[in-house]
Amino acid sequence: MSKEKLKVAVVGATGYAGCELIKILLGHPEVTITSVSGKVEEAEKISEIFPLFKGRLDLACDNVDVPAISKAADLIFLALPHKVSMLFVPEFLKAGKKVVDLSADYRLKDAGIYEKWYGAKHTSTGLLKDAVYGLPELHKKEIVKSKFIANPGCYPTGSILGCAPPVNKGLVDTEQIIIDAKSGVTGAGRAASLALNFAELNENFKAYKINQHQHMPEIDQELSNAAGSKISVTFTPHLVPMNKGILSTIYFTLKKETGAAELLALYKQFYKGAPFVRILDEGIFPETKDVYSTNFCDIGIKVTGKRVIVVTAIDNLWKGAASQAVQNMNLMMGYGETAGLAL
Amino acid sequence: MSKEKLKVAVVGATGYAGCELIKILLGHPEVTITSVSGKVEEAEKISEIFPLFKGRLDLACDNVDVPAISKAADLIFLALPHKVSMLFVPEFLKAGKKVVDLSADYRLKDAGIYEKWYGAKHTSTGLLKDAVYGLPELHKKEIVKSKFIANPGCYPTGSILGCAPPVNKGLVDTEQIIIDAKSGVTGAGRAASLALNFAELNENFKAYKINQHQHMPEIDQELSNAAGSKISVTFTPHLVPMNKGILSTIYFTLKKETGAAELLALYKQFYKGAPFVRILDEGIFPETKDVYSTNFCDIGIKVTGKRVIVVTAIDNLWKGAASQAVQNMNLMMGYGETAGLAL
Amino acid sequence: MSKEKLKVAVVGATGYAGCELIKILLGHPEVTITSVSGKVEEAEKISEIFPLFKGRLDLACDNVDVPAISKAADLIFLALPHKVSMLFVPEFLKAGKKVVDLSADYRLKDAGIYEKWYGAKHTSTGLLKDAVYGLPELHKKEIVKSKFIANPGCYPTGSILGCAPPVNKGLVDTEQIIIDAKSGVTGAGRAASLALNFAELNENFKAYKINQHQHMPEIDQELSNAAGSKISVTFTPHLVPMNKGILSTIYFTLKKETGAAELLALYKQFYKGAPFVRILDEGIFPETKDVYSTNFCDIGIKVTGKRVIVVTAIDNLWKGAASQAVQNMNLMMGYGETAGLAL
Amino acid sequence: MSKEKLKVAVVGATGYAGCELIKILLGHPEVTITSVSGKVEEAEKISEIFPLFKGRLDLACDNVDVPAISKAADLIFLALPHKVSMLFVPEFLKAGKKVVDLSADYRLKDAGIYEKWYGAKHTSTGLLKDAVYGLPELHKKEIVKSKFIANPGCYPTGSILGCAPPVNKGLVDTEQIIIDAKSGVTGAGRAASLALNFAELNENFKAYKINQHQHMPEIDQELSNAAGSKISVTFTPHLVPMNKGILSTIYFTLKKETGAAELLALYKQFYKGAPFVRILDEGIFPETKDVYSTNFCDIGIKVTGKRVIVVTAIDNLWKGAASQAVQNMNLMMGYGETAGLAL
């Protein structure tokens, strides 16, 4: 292959999303990983941090050094915690780099809402207008022209894709949208925490941050945009004793009765150009295992009178983070949308 | 202990509920198990079917023989599949035995509804009026006087207990009750089935029988009774990759705003005499591990404006089946309600 | 029950063994828990640390205060980390209390070996001779007369019980004993640690501390005693993605061929008076689920020529820690050996 | 890509190995899947059997029809149960097709041993001499020239690779090789079976077929070949509550003491040309998650005097079945050995 590959950096390589991102990029035909970094006590080979990379990627992972990374790479993925990402994004953009930020720092257009939900001053508000919310199924046109993507959160990805078609068409009573979401444990990040210990979560199921999860305003923002009017969803996240996957069970009421077939047709039409959304046949519902380590979002629908139940499944670390970031890169760079992603 | 113990039989001893029932009864101070039976190819020691009973219970488990069982025991627990239970219950009652039936066969007062949801003719309709729905927190007075209990289903137990107080007080918009329930796998029974194989369910999460689970009419019946008007809930069950436990996340709208403190006080008042319902403090929500192998139902509440989210947790095989059956026996026999159940 | 109950304290109540110990003691007919303590930031109700105790135990858990605890209780269980336990045990003994220490601090008779394996000075060597190694199946006579028990480790319990009979009879080539042990995750303790995170251990299996686990000298000590000659085993522990249970697969060579039936008879004879050891029939092997939350050690044997494979199963937190501590208390106090333990 | 792709068929597509095989082949640059078949009640789309293939593979899966398959494909993978495979292999070979058989039917060179361990007459003994045992790390030269591969079993792959280097060099006391292997549940196949139900295996660990698993003679055959003398290993398989992965803990005694560094060097030398064997540094041991969905076999070594403990990890469905089959195809066809396999 004589064509020169795109040099990419993974900043925040020591977390679960960073790890999956490296995995995906290693198999991507158009790119080469030239830098990995993250918060480490001292520089260490990425193959020592994640032994699965032994013999596959030999880079050292050091703390974030913007000039060095900017020299090494042309497109930067940041898989850092929120609040940390906005310390580095401005510098990479100033250095002329393309940026895909997987954190929450540039997803919310209203800095006041960010500050309320994330409990911190937003220190980079000037860039909010430049960031494109990187949900390709809704914003492909802007993504294609952008050099700075705010990659969506995991819960929002599954929630928004499940609601957007009928909300956009004005079919839904938007006062009563309820999203009951269930996530695998990697969604909570890779850190020492008693609450995340195996023995605390295995053979256990629980809800958390009920109706006060920081992903709610992100869902509200995007559904409000889709509806053209203000929406506030009810949202309950739960923790499932599994590593990966989010299943979202969404309840809403139609303004007037519409059959399942008609609704399914609407979803198919809405996602016609979207290679990673699969609308299941009537009576079939998604399971997280069928989207495991893929960029798919599977959607099934149940209609009873005006009551609709939509079930969506994604891999929280793939479509909910890393592979969606690669999908965004593909669009930004003009590669095929599915490059490196069609397992 | 000179007092003579009550002789009890476990019919349907080879399933998961039967197994837990034996475990609980072995530690019960007032009873002795004199018979175990179920569908078997040939008689086999119960300690060979369930090696955990080795050295603890030496009875042989044979196919159901009503006269022999009636001779051996005075109170009969039936943990049989629905449709099978009603073949035997009439005979045990005719023999003058007390009966606690864990199947669904006598839970629905309306045989027509049974026949619609269970897809089978009800062959014992004459006894429906005699069966008391064995949810002690709602029907203790009738249970105490009864000799025939229809023990509630697992999903209904967690769902009804979570809704009953405000529904009974008329506070709830009963058109919009949504129950999103998540169950461990033992709820599906103990049988050879590809769909229940470890590798199909582990590291997977899914919904099933969406808004058409056969436990729905049971919830509707009891909540309608509590409300004094007809209620039809929306109900989605899910399968969690764990053995035991049900978490139910319940959504409803209040007719007028009521604070969390006031609602919690209402729940506490409603369950004042109920030793196995624990109302958690504001901001605290139940996890299934905290009710594992107990008869407790833990309840937590979140209020946002008129929107209420109630979360309940039970052990599906204990409070959702076996230990609730023992609680019912305790009440029928005049033992302390908690006898043999306070771990 | 007019008889006064024994007042017991649980020191180290915030760990997994402490939690199970409280569970067991709450159901014990002869005792009442009067004190719980452990390392906490500030005093907190034990039912807030472990919500499963809500409504069942209302004590506050504070940091360890020896005089206060000594005033409150007559028998002290210590479920503290090694090195910490020996800071308190001498004081409780001096105060005339009976002590069951679940830590490793007094298990090894040779302080030099302790110091080598635990990497710390032993500060209480004078008490080593007073401590009885609390494996009732081997040391019941001493336990009955003792007031200070060093409760065995989890791995040693399953390993020693599996080897002791033929080793004691001199049938085994003691140079070649191999123990391949697999433990649930609670064995690693209850603490914040990335290595113990759900997503690091779920859907994963690994060995650790290969032939250098600190439980090895404990196994060696007891098997050497049983043999009357020095034994050094080969020992590999593994981590199983489950909460509780240890399965030990033990390999040794007989000096001369002996049939399975004869060996099984030897095991049954050896454990004749031991209510918690179950020798399985030929061709039947233990599974950890059958000893879950019990004090049983199940043993199965496979013989091929001179090669013997013994498989033992225990619950690491029960027979491997908490319930064995209660068994020891029962013996020390003259209660029935099985009091409060026969589920 | 103008080059014509190889047409391949997957016979036995409805099992777990078949499913993984399809997944791998879909991403392979040199092949196209033209036929999938297996035992089905009636023809069904493979994307209905395995919904993960929705939108990715649209073939119908019908019962095995040798002429039709032979017409459609040039290389046939058979992922059928043993005894069934030998009904079809002769016909495909006769039709001039290349064959990679994942069953056990042609792995053992001695039909008598096959008949003893598999309890069935071998009906295709004439072809045994033509089958090459497809462990590329030992038999690459023959594989390259072969058109008929007997793909190794999952346990043998991890066991043989862990033992071969020192056994081949004559360093090992071959009388005392012990292999303690632990497998994820997919190893047991995809079929309705009570013993494989989630609730029977989750939160449980057990040994099975102790020293009598049908993979033993396969290990013996290959290690005997490597040693040049007859070897009979001791072998205990266990079931781990996880989907995929085998960890093998191997114990043997060296004829004379050899340091870990020297042994590791020997392993590295032995596997010099093997891209999928990774020898870990001293003190590092494999975990199954690091080889999950890869073709790697990771190997770590612990030496204590003459006692050696080797730990190997593979993915039972990849290196233990499907990806090894593709590795064999790559060698047979002259593609790069790693084509389609370097994740």
C-alpha cells in the first residue's frame, strides 16, 4: 500500500475507551497510530498496560505532551475524563490538528448547563460553537466539514437514536418520554473504586443517579433540536453485571395511534443512509450481544395503542465511544464511513 | 422441642423454587419435610438431584402421588408449572389438606383472563373463589383464615408492592403506570433450553415478552383492586446475567405534586405492620444483592415534580416465590409471620 | 429462651468475612452481637455500610476501641488484615476475652516463616504457642480447651482437608503434592483496587502468585504435622469470575496402588466425627455451588493407577473464614458443633 | 480488488465455532463465504440464527447438501460434531475440495484409540493418513502442502503448545506431566442442556471428566511425537463461568534444574517463526482476556527448582477452533499466515 497513512494520536489511552480505540485503529486501513498518552506515574509501554497489545503495538505511553503529540500526529483522539479534556483541546486545535474529543466537554452548546451538571467552570467556552456533535446519523453534513468533533456519550447515543425519528416527525407527546437504560460496567471507567469491585457488582443489579445523570442534558439538547421544541426526558440508568453493552428501553406516547409497521417504515426511512443503524423486523428486539464490539445500533419497536416501547442496543465502548469516534474520523477525512469498522 | 412439628410436602421439588423452598423449610423451627416429589424419570434421592442437600435431607423424590403425599403431610406446597398445578390442587383440598400453590393457576380471579394469557382451558374454575392471593402485605386478614393460597408471581410481587400505596390513596394517574422490570435467570425455570444456555445470556442483556408477559394481568388485577378502578399497566421484563433478584423501576405521574418525604411517609404508613418491606431513606435506592436469599422487598423513591420513580428489589425465588410461600404458611398456621425467615 | 446469650464482638466488620460473620451470628441461637467495629472514616451504622442489615442490626460501626469492646463482649472475632490483627489480639486476651482471630497472624508457629512470607516483623511472638490452629477436623481436642483460636485461611482449609487423610496414613509420595486452587473474588478482600474491578475480572480467568502465595507455608505446616515429616507443596491459586467459592484440584502419587473405594473408605473413616465434611460417592465430584453459604467441605476422589486427583469445594467466606470461626466458637463454648450453622 | 476471492463454505454454521468462523471470514481479505449450512429444522437465514450478522451476511442456512456446497465453494470448513463430520469429509475430498475439519474425527492417527474414546466405529479410516494435524506451530511444513486438515481441539491447542518445547528437547520427566485446564462455557457447544443452563454454571466452578476427557489422547499423541517416546498426561478440565477462553496450568518436573531465563529462551527459540505465540517475560503470566477474540497463545513460566509451572491462555473458539482453522487455510492457500487474523 503505497498511500501514506494518516498519523493519529490517542490521548487518554489508559482507559477502556482508549483501549478499544487502539484496537480499532490497529485494524484501520487508512491510519497509523504514532502516539499514545495518558495519565501515568511513569512512561510505560502500552503493551504492559494492556498486555493484549503485546507484539501488536510497541509505543510507550507517557503523560500528555501537546507539542510532542502535535509533532507526531495529524488527528488527535482525546479519550480523557471531562474537565481534563478542555485543558488540551484548545492547544491541539491551535496547532492545526483535527480533533475528536470523546469527553463531555464540548457536547453541550450551553456552557451554563455544562457547569450545572458537571459542577465545574467551563474554561473553553469560545470553542463550543466550533464543536460538531458527532452523531453521524443526525449530523453527517456538519461532521464532513468539521475539524473538531464532540463525540457523543454512550447513553445519549442509544437514547437519541431510539427517539429521533418520531420526535422529529412530531408524532410524540414530548412531555412523557421515559428512558430506562442499562449499561455494562466499563461505562463507569477504569479506576480503583470499591463501588466498582467485582464482588459489589456481580450477581447484583441496581439503578443509580436516578433522573440526575449528567448525560440527561445531552439527550435533551439533541431531542429538542430534533423536535424543534424543548424536551426534558425522564432518565434512569442501571448497572448490569457485564462488561459491555447498553440496552435502552424507551417509553413514549403517540399523539395519535400509528401501527408498528408504519412506525418501522418511518425509522427505516429516517436512517436510510445510515450504515450502522439496523431496524429489526416487527416482533424482534435487540440484545446487547448482537452489537458486541461493533458500531451498530439495533432498534426494535413494540406498539400497543398509543403506547410505544422502543428498545435500542449498542456497545457502550464502540458505538457509544470508540468506534463512533472512528466513524467521525472517517467522515471528516473522506474515507468511507465504514472504513475499519465493518467487522 | 417436644411440640410436634407440622408435616409438609414439597410437590415440584426439582425446580429452582422447589429447591429454595426445601432450603428454607429445613431451617424452619415448626415444620418437618415428609415428602418431596416432582416430574422425574425414576425416583431419585433429592440429595442426588440437588447435591447441596447431601447429609441434610434423605428423602427420595418420586412422581406426584396424591394419596401417598396426603398421607405423609398436612400442608402441601406446590411449585409446579402452571396448567400442571390445577391437576393436583383439587385433590389435595378434597383430602382436607392446606395448600400453598406457587403456580399461576389460581391467582387470576377471572378464568377468562387466565385462559387468554396462559393459552389453556382452566379446569378448576370452581376453586378460584376459595383461593386467597397470597401477598401478605395486602391480604393478611384473608390469608390468616384461609387454607388455600395462590402464591403471587415474582414480577407481580415487586411491582404491586412498589405501586400499591399511592395507587390505593388515589394519588396516581393510573393511565400511565410503566413498570420496567429486570430479573435474574432462575425466573425462567429449570429446564433444558438453548435460550437459557450460559453462553446465550452471559455478557448479554435483553428485553422479552414486551408488554405481553403473562404476569401483567396479575399486576393489573391487584392494582385495580387497590385503586378501586380498572388499571392496565405497561410492563417490560428483561433478563439480567445473574442467577437471582428482580429490580423493578416503576414510573408514574402524580395527580398533584407531592414531596419525596411525604410519599415516603405514606409508604411507611401503608407497610407499618409488614416486617418484610423496608422503605429506604430519601436518596437511597435498593440493589438486588441486599435482598439476596431474604424475604425482604426494599423500596426507594425519587420524585421530580409530578414524576415519580419507584425502585423495588426482591429475590425472585424468595419473596417472589419460596419464602413468600413460607410467610403465607406462617400466617395460615398462626406461627409468627417471620418464623424461619429472619435470616 | 431464658438462658442468657453470649455477647460477641465483630472487629473488622467492614470486610466480606466480617459481613458474612454478622449474617451467621444474627441467626445463631446462643449469641448476641453487642459490638461491631473496623477501620472507618467516621462512625456509621453497620446497616448503612451493608444495607442488607437494615432492620436486622442497628449497631454503629466505629474504629476499634479495645476497652469499649472488651466491656461490651465476652468473645471477640477479629476479621482484620494480617499485621493489624496482632496489634489488638494481645489486648483482648489480656482483658480475659476469648478470641477467634481470622487473620493469618497467629497461624504459623514459626515467627521466622511468618516474617518471610508476610514481609513484616511479628510483634506478638509470645502468644504463638497459645494459639490453636482452628481447623476442627484436625484439632478439635485442642480447640475445645482453648480460648484463643487462629482461624485457618481459605485456601489452606480446602487444601489441607483434601490431603490430610492419606498423608496422615503415610500413603502419599510427599515430594509431589500439587494443589491447583481456584477462588472467587471475595477472597481478595473488600477494597478499592483497579485489579479487582468488575471489568478486569469478569469474562477473564488467571493465575496469580504462582508457587509464592502466603498461604503455602500454612498448608505445609499442617500437612507436615499430619505426615510427621516435612512437606512442601506446589501451589497455584487462580481467580474465578464469581463472588464466592474455592475449588481445589489436588494431585499426588500413592506409594502403592490403592483403589478408589479403599481410599474413599479411608477418607470417611478419617472424617467420621466431622459433621461438615461430606465425602462424595465414587465418580461424583464437588461443585462450589453446592457448598455456597454453608460450612461444608465436599470431597471427591479420582484414582488412575497410583495417580490420585482429589477435588474439594468450600465457600471461601464460610468454611474458609466466617462459619469456621463460628464452628470454633461452638467448640470453645461447648455449644453443639453445628449450632447456628446447619442451614 | 480485482483478484478473485476464494469461495469458502462453512458447514456446521449454527454452533459457536461456526459463528466465530463466519465472523473471521467476513473480515478476511482473500475469501468470500458462498455457503453456510448445518442441522436445521428448515432453511433459515444465518442472520436470523445469529442476529449479529444482520446486514452483513444474507445467506440462507440449510441442511448439509454436499453436491450443492461443492458447487458453491472450493474450500470447505466443517464445524460439525464428531461422528457427524466423517459422514461428509470423504465426499468433499472426493469432489476435489480442500477441507479443514474442526471436528475430532481425523485428529487421532490410531482409529482404535478414536473408537475407545469416542465410543463409535470410525467409518473413514482410510483417510486418517491423509489428514494433517493442523497445529501450525508444530506442523507448518505438512500443512502448507496439504489439502485436508484435522484442526486441533481447544484443550489440546493450549496444552500442547505449553509443553512441546521442553518435551521436544528431552528436558522433562514425561511420567509426571499434569495439565489442569479451565475453559469457558462455549467449549461445551451450543445445544439445549440443563447442565449448561446459566443458573447451573453462573457463580459456580467445577471439574468434569476428570482424567477421562476425550481430548487426552490427542494431547498424548502430539506430545509423544514431540518427545519421540510415549507420553500419557494427567488431565483435568474445569468449567469457568465465562463465555470464552482456556487457561491451562501445566505442571512438570525437569530432569535437571534449569533457570527460568534459560527455559524462556528455549520457548522463544522453539516458537521463533510462530506469529501467534507470545512468550511473556519472566514473572508475567497470561490472562484469558488478553487473547479474547484473537489467534494468540500466550505462555508464561514459573520455575522453582526442578518444578516448572507453565501457564497458557487461548481463546477456545479462536486459536482453539475457528481462527486456527483460518490460519491453516492461510497456510494451505499460500496467503500470509496472519491474513485476516491480525486484529
